[in-house]
Amino acid sequence: MELNNFFEEVGGSYNEVISRLGKDERIVKYLIRFVESDPMSDFDRALGENNIEDAFRALHSIKGMCLNLGLGALGKSSSELCEEYRHGAPEGDVSELTARTRADYATAIAAIKKLTGEGGEQKGVINVSNDQIARILKMLIKNCDEMYVDGIDSNIAELSKCVLSDDLKVYYQNLVKYADGVAIAKIEEEAKSMLIRVS
């Protein structure tokens, strides 16, 4: 699937996103991160715990990512649903809007997977030793210390190509989530925890 066709499918504009992100490769990289971060699970978890504040935050995060990545249909529905939670529990029935948001999310995820390959993963995933993973993590920590954002993105992209154990995948998913918000201190904290696991 071409990026132009992808954006038609998700209700977005390729020209708008390329003007913001600059390169096709960068667009694809952030779309992969969107899949890996699985933001809808945060909303589901918050609802399951009846935590309205966290439900709002999750929807606000989805809305923000959609605006940046040009996921137009999901951006619209998640934005409307986000407003329903802005001042606490929705007063009216939001089941239809919630269903539409979930449907738009499913459409976006399916389109991203079609664009990038089954599972939404980058091609060329390789088995590497713990020493090689540790090398990437040490460079990631160094780039965090130096606030070198492009280097951080590159290191996380390297990790995405590595076969990781289930416990490391949890840390990696947190890295992706924090990278979307450029939370460098949190990225460094997760990288150090990963490094302890592989050392």
C-alpha cells in the first residue's frame, strides 16, 4: 500500500503529514510506534478500573497522536469522545460514540499493518545477543543524557528490529510510548531497567 492510499483509507492528508514530518520513512516509523504503544488499551484499562481521569488522558493521547499522524477519522471520533470525559464521567449515553471510536481505531490499526507488513512490525527483525542489545541501550542512555532526540529515535528503531523476550518487550513498549511524548527522563529510566535485565 502506498502512503497516499493509506491516508485516504484513514481519512487523512498525506500532504499535510509529510509537510510536518518531512520524510516518508519518519511517517512510517511513527505509525509503527502508534501500533506498538496500543493506546486504546490504556483507555480500556481506565474504564475497567472506573478511572475517569485516566480515561480522559488516554483519549487525549490518542487524539494528539492522530492529529500528528494524520489519522483523520480516528482523530475526529476520539476528540469528540475525549470532550465527553473532559469534566468527569459523561452525563449522556456515549456508547455509540465509543463504538465509532473503537471502529475507527480498528480501521487505523488494520491500515497501518497493511502498510507496514503483517503485525505492524518493521521488516528485517533479527536475533541478536544480549551484548548487542546492551550496546544499543548504552548508546540510548548516552543520547538521553545529551538530549539528542534524533539519536534516541535511531536507537529505539534499532531495538524494534531485535527479537526481544516478553519481559523486555514491556520495557520497549514503554520506550515507544515515552518517545511519542519526548519524555526523555522516562526513556532513560526504562533503558536503564532494560540494561539491568540484559547485563
